[in-house]
Amino acid sequence: MNWDDTTDEAAAAAERLVGSVADGEDQAVEAALRPKDLGEFIGQEKVREQLDLVLRAARARGATADHVLLSGAPGLGKTTLSMIIAAEMGAPIRITSGPAIQHAGDLAAILSSLQEGEVLFLDEIHRMSRPAEEMLYMAMEDFRVDVIVGKGPGATAIPLELPPFTLVGATTRAGLLPPPLRDRFGFTAHMEFYEPAELERVVHRSAQLLDVEIDPAGAAEIAGRSRGTPRIANRLLRRVRDYAQVKADGVIDRAIAGAALAVYEVDDRGLDRLDRAVLEALLKLFGGGPVGLSTLAVAVGEERETVEEVAEPFLVREGLLARTPRGRVATPAAWAHLGLTPPPRPGGGGKGQQDLFGA
């Protein structure tokens, strides 16, 4: 896999108001809005309950917590949970990422400087280099690494004992983790997308911390357009706050939230300009498909990877687009969302192509 392509996709996602990747501004604001303990954390009820048991048991034993693997889409709270784990255990936290560890020596330097009980948060753990990954196996299981000194026949492996620590790995692509690495985590959790009611609670909490006045209808409007992701909800709240301060009296209600998000081209289902461009090209230019991904990308003036990795996942999850062996196909919900009428099926009202093939 070409990681340059992944970087480009992440950059494209960060530029979107409804993108789930955090840019510099998001990271600064998120630091102020993050809950400090499991009691403040909203949503992910099962994960919170299970993690609470793991941490309480570790504290009762006076031991470090088991290694934790958190998987799920960006913006759902993996980094926040890692900081909560450190806070609940009363331990410092070290934060790094898979792409930053390209050599086993990079990992050895980090591991050898850890304090006893420290939490090491490794974001995008699936992007770590293979040599570093293999070193991590021994570090997680035996709290030991072998440092190679010298080269060739004269190379010597020096065992280095490590203090007990807790590794918290986060990944958006759990399927890319090799089984030996996954098996070394004592607790694994998958983060789900949030329900609108949970996002309303997130919006109210963030509004209070940002000293923004918002009514329940305004919070519901923002939550309904946040694509099930707290990071997007907080970003939309900040943009609506700006609109309310400039265009109104600073109070956010349903009308103000709707007008503000219309300015930023985020519709009532959370689709933005790129999402609608993909749907409009699919419906208006290609009659709803099927059409190949490359052709669709050219039609909207975007890179193939941008359409596939940035726009399509949400459209598929919303039931507006389907990926088939023959290409991308719009669903009836896509026609309805854009207010368009689908073309008549082949055969003048008889069984169409979808009926014939049971698609």
C-alpha cells in the first residue's frame, strides 16, 4: 500500500467541514473539550462498562492494566479513551503513532524510556513497520526487547528489560493488524458510530464548555448532521457559533443552526459538496449507474482515492450508494434525497435488470 496516497486522503478529509480527520485547530479545541474520566465520557456504553471493569480490577491488584486495542472510524474517541485510561490508572501517557515508527530502533528508544506503569498510546498502529512490529511482540508479552549491536557476523543481541507498561493501540483498519499482534492485547474494543441522541448530549456539553447558548432544537439540528461522529459535531458547533455571533444574537436554535450549515453546504443528512457532487454525477450523468470508480472520479474532478476513501464510505453507510462488481450504483434513497425521479426500468414496466439478477 502506498502511504503517500493515504496521506493525501487524510489531507482531503481534514479540509472538509464534515471530515473525520482532525487538523491543527481541531486538535487544539479537542484538548479543551475532552472528558477527563469514564463518568464524563458520552456514548460507547458497552466499551465504557467493559473498560471500567478492566481498570478497576488492575487498580485493585496494584498492577498495570492489560494492553488495550481500540478500533473504529476517526473521531469517535479513541485518543480520548487512551488519556482516560492513563488518568484512571494515575499514570503518565506517551503519545506516538505508527507512521512515526519506521525502524525497530525508533521503538526501542521509546520503550526504553518508559516509566513503570506508563501508558503508551500508539495511534494508527497498523501503519507501523514490520521490524518494529516484531519487536513490539516481545515487549508486550515479556516486557523485554533485544537490541542488536553491530552488523553482520559480529552483531550481538543485548536483552533490555522494560518496566511494566500499558500499550493502548488505536486503528481505523483492524483487519490490517496481523493476528500475532491482535492476540497480545488483553482487551479489544470496537468504537461504534453515535446515535443522534448521544450526539445531542455531546453538543450540549461542548456548548457549555465553549460558553455558547444553545436550545435543544438547535443541538438536535447539529447532531443530525454530524454523521454519527463527535468530532464532526464539535466542529459544526463551532461554525454555527460563529454564524450566530455574526448574523444573530449569539443564541443557537434550530433556524440558526439550519441557516449556518446551509452556508457551509452541509445538508440535513450531513452530506457536503463532495458527497452531493458524487451523487449528482452518478444520477444525472450516468442514470444511477452502474459506473466505474475511475469514471465517476473524473466526472466530479477528484482523485480516484479521494472518492473511494473520503466520500463513498458515508454514502454507502447511509444507503445512498452501493458498490457492486459492475460499478457504483445509486439506491432509491439517493434519488429521493436529491429530489430526482429515477428513469423507467428496462422493459416498459416489466422486470428490470435489477430484478433479473436479484440485485
